[in-house]
Amino acid sequence: MLIIIIKVWRLIIPVTIGLCLMVQTSWADKAYVTDWFRISLRRGPSIENKILKFLPSGLPVEILESQEGWNRVRLLEGEGGALEGWVLSRYLVTRLPWKNQARSLREENARLKEKIARIDEEWAKKVHRELGNTRQLKENHEATLKTVQRLTKENESLRSSQKKKWFVTGALVLLCGLMIGLVVGKRKSSYY
């Protein structure tokens, strides 16, 4: 049993080490050529080596290794494709260069201004629509108030005429009652 475990470990350890060595390129850092410079990409880590290309500020590169103030880099984009060479470490920065940051911020600012303009336009349309609705509601409210006032006056008029009608009816009943009483009273007095 112990022999099997040892054989398995003898197999696992070399495979693990091999896998770790294969993924070495994924450990590479990303950096940029520092602001406001054009730096030389050289064949080796010294100024005596041949210049392969001049790199503009803001160009992204992948740092493959470092050695005594020099970095071996691979170009990430542009004309050079997968070109590799050496540059002085002091000319590389890990942050996005100011020039690129400023360009990015200007683009974002322009997008935000356009978005604000669209929002303002939509808001103005909504406010205009709501003002129209408010005016219509105000006109409806005023018309309803006038109708209520007119109906209130008509109601009071009808109540008043109803009271007069009952008063006149009561007066007629009383008058009729008096006449009947007089007529009946004269007849009774003629019987006595």
C-alpha cells in the first residue's frame, strides 16, 4: 500500500511542477510606456543593443521579465504585433497614462453631456405634457364649479318655489275650509 502511494506521489509532483512552469506567461504584468515619451525597444538589456522600434507614450506592453533596471516586454497592440524586446524600467508605469486617462474622461464627459441633453429634452416634454394636463384639469375644475354654483342656485330657487307652493296650497286649504265652514254654519243656523 505504501509503495502505491509513493508511486502516485512520484507521478503527481512532476505533473504539478510541469503545469506550474507552463503557466508562467500568465504571471506577466501589464504596463504602459510612461507619459510624453517615445522610448526605444532594444534587442537586449543595454543601450549598446540595437533599437528595434520606438514606442509611443501610452502603448500597452506585457512585462515578461526584469533584469538590472531593464524589462523584457511584448507589445500588446499596434503595428508590432507580438514583437518582444527590452526597455528601461523607469519608462514604464503600471497605471494608465495621463494622456489616455484624459482622452477616456473626455469621451465619458461627452457621453454624459449627450445623456443629460436627452434627459433634459424628455423632462421638458413631460413637463409640457403635464402643464397641458394641469390646464385641462383647471378648466374642468372651473367648469365644474360654475355648474355646481348654477345647480345650487337652481336648487335654492326650487326650494323657495316649493315653499311658496306649499304656502299657497295651505292658504287655499284654509280658505276653502273657511268657506265650507261659513256655508255649513249658515245652513245649520237656518235649521235652528
